[in-house]
Amino acid sequence: METRTLTLSTPDGPMPCYEAIPEEAEGMRRGAVVVIQEAFGVNPHIEDVTRRFAEAGYQAVAPHLFHRTGAPVFGYEDFSAVMEHMGAITDEGIITDVGAALDHLEEAGWAGGQTGAVGFCMGGRASFLVAGTYALGGAVGFYGSAIVTGRNDRMGSLLGLIPTLKTPWLGLFGDEDKGIPVADVERLREELATGAPVDTGVVRYPGAEHGFHCDARSSYAPKAAADGWKRTLAWFDDHLATPTP
């Protein structure tokens, strides 16, 4: 496996990206994935997830969405430190940044249908935004908040994207997530089932909190994390176009 940090150009300046590329000797490459960060930046956990995708056969790239404010990385102990950088994030900026990552993967030989997107925390919401904007093979969101009930003018509800979703989307949520009510998750499930033009799915994990997939957080739930990862790989296996040998 090859890992590196590369820099991509965006209209708002250079954007660092962490990338992991599987070795040809590890088997036929399965596709490509954009890994969308948590609110804590492209931290060691997000880099680990990126490498895990490469181990599974995917060329994976994680763009630093905080590049407009210096591309910082934070620990999990102080959420207040991230607020300044979260304030510089917009839906338009996310689409621009993910688009730059997709362009990079296309240059590497991956078509849209061979590419997926996965996001965690704020990236979970971003995965839904991406699914409503780009026609990819598949997308997965882990505990993405503010999809149903927007938080502010900068992070509004995304339910309006459902009738025109372009990418099959799978959402994974914990029932004990204090920021995402179960009622919102069930409303999302219902509206996707009745209004989405692409394949969708919603999975709930009883007892799991926000951040259940991250083994660096106190909310880590090993069984839910393992199941969520298994479902993610299966979603991409089912929906991404098979690469030509």
C-alpha cells in the first residue's frame, strides 16, 4: 500500500488530501472512495479509515475540508476548538472540495460509477449532500446530523434532495445519538423509501451513540462499528461498477 499527502487545487486555494493506494499485488483494485472527515479534521482515525479502504482494494482519498482555515486536526476532548473552522464550512464548499477529489480520482482512471463516498459525523451529512449532487456508484453516511432537521442557515435540512438523489445512499445511525433523534432517522427512512429515485437504506443500532465507529472515542461500539463497516463494503460491492481487469 502506498500512502501520501497530496495537494489539489480548488477555487479557494490549495487543499491537502490524505491518500492510500492499494498495491496491484493485493488483488484487482475494486474502485475508488472519497472519505469525508469528521468535525475534527483528517485526523488519525480518518487516515486509518482511508488505509482500511485501500486494504479492501479501493484507492481512497480524504480531502481536508478545513483547508480554508489552515487544515487543522483536533483531538476529541475539546469540541469548542473546532467551531471556528466549522464556521467556515458551507455546502457549496463541500461540493467544491469533494469535486476536486473526484476529479483527481477520475484522472487516476476511476469513472463516477466506480467511485463511492463515505462520511462520518459532519461528513455523514456531507455524504448525503454529495449523493444529491454527483452521480457516483454509492455513498454511505455514518451518524450524519442535520440531514432531516437543519441546524442553521449554513447547515440546513437536506430532505429536499431526496426526489433527485443521484447516488444510492446508505445511512447508519445510533439510537443513543443525542444529536440525531430516532424520530428524525425514521422520518428519513420513510421519505427515502417513498421519494428517492435510487436505492437507499437506513440502519439503526440500539445502544450506539454518536461516533460509534471511531475506536478513539469513548462512544466506540465495537459490534456496531464492525457491522457498519461490513455493510459499507457490501454497499460498495453491490453498487459500484466493476473495474475492468
